Amino acid sequence: MSGAWPGAGGGAGGARPRRRGRLGWVLVLLFVGMPLLELYVLIQVGQVIGAWWTIALLVLASVVGAAIVRREGARAWRALVEALTQGRMPHRELADGALVLIGGTLLLTPGFATDLLGALLVLPLTRPVFRGLLARVVASRLLVVPGGRFPGFPRDAGRPGPVVRGDVVDPDEGPQR
């Protein structure tokens, strides 16, 4: 059998597994739906307040967004450094950093819909909602390994492995005579 998939020798069990279509739809929504929504909103706002005021509002939103991202990014960095110096696992701080990065990218992208979503990701009042959503998405994608053993690790951490006897040599001192 030379198939890339386990059991790829033919028959019902050898068929290549189908990928879920959910990621594909999300990508279509992001790369097709979001620009269409942005164009629609820009046209509507432009018809109400005029083209130059719409452009000025977009520039102002980008400048204010950059200032907010700078402040919240620095705050997230300080929280990460503090968690690491305390010896804590910085899961919350890493999630906040990722959300500020994604939100900052959206705030700097021209458009009112992306600005709204970016602001929701960056602002400290709404970020916990998205942090929980991010945690659920990451947790659903994690591989649970029965027995706590990981591929490539031949033994559990609780069991001692083989003992190798030898001498410790300091590379600066050279061999002992």
C-alpha cells in the first residue's frame, strides 16, 4: 500500500477523509462577504455625509484606532511580562495579545465594519467576550491524548527511564588528569 492515508488501499475504509466545509465558508465570508459589506457601508455613509467627510472619518478612525492599539498593546505586553516573572502560565495574557493584534489590524484596515469589529476586539470592556470565544475555538482544536502520553515521547514523566552513567565535564576546564 502506497497511499498517503492510513488504509488507503481501496475499499470503503481506504477513501480519503472529507474535510469539514465550515472553514471554507468562513474564508468565503471573510474574503468575499466582508469587502462587499464594507463597500455597501462606505457608499451609504458617503451618500449621507459626502465623500470627503467619509474619507476624513476613515482617516480619523485609523488614527484613533492606532492610538488605542498602542495603549492596549503596551498594557497586554506588561501583563505578559508580569505573568512570566511570577512564573504563571500566561494564557490570558497571550489571548489578550492575540486579540489586540487582530483588532489592531482590523482598526488600521479602511472601513467602518472592520473598525467596529477591531474596536470590539481591542477595548478592555468587550475583549473578555472574545477571549472566551477564542478559548473555546482553541480548546476544540486541541488533541487530547489518552493517558497523557505524547507522540515522540517514549515514556511518561512519572516513570523513570534508563539510567546512563557518566562523568560531567565542564567544557571550560577540559578533561581531568
